[in-house]
Amino acid sequence: MPVRITVTGGVCQGGAHPVGQEFIVEGGTPAGGMCADAWNVIAPYVMTLRHGGNLPWAEREGMVEIHCPDPKGITILIERVDRGQVATGRAAPGSLEECDRR
């Protein structure tokens, strides 16, 4: 199942992720360049949701909100989506996800 990652608030101290930025994960990693620190924190939650699991403390099934490891950083919403809700199923050229599809 695809998972959408959305930056919902805060300020990325590295300047990499503005509020409203979205990533879609259909394979192993998000296409488009999510920073390694944020990805390392959210990857277990993304994989849980991708494979149909839920997190017991989440307000709704199929979603969870996580804060970047930087205390002044961003808030990230992770939600399972239907394939029909995915705007593009294509990975960015040269991304790890594109390499996984080869």
C-alpha cells in the first residue's frame, strides 16, 4: 500500500522541507530527496503503515504524526493511501526507489 508523507508544521532547520511538501512511498524509500535524519526516524512507521499495520497511540487507523528528531524541526504526517490517491506512481530519476524498480 502506498504511504503519503506530508510536512504539516514547524521549520526545517536544514532548509530541506517546507510545510506542505509531500512524498509518496510505494517501494522502500521516498522519491524526491527526504533528508536522512527525518527518514531514519519515520521509516519504521512508514513500513508499518505500508504493510497494513496501525500504531496503537495514533488518533486514526492508517496514520500517525511524528516530529523530526531536531527539537525545533518539522512535524510529519504519515498516512496510508489508496493507489488511486497517488498523483504519480513514478519515482524521481536517480532516486533509490527508481533503482529498486530496475
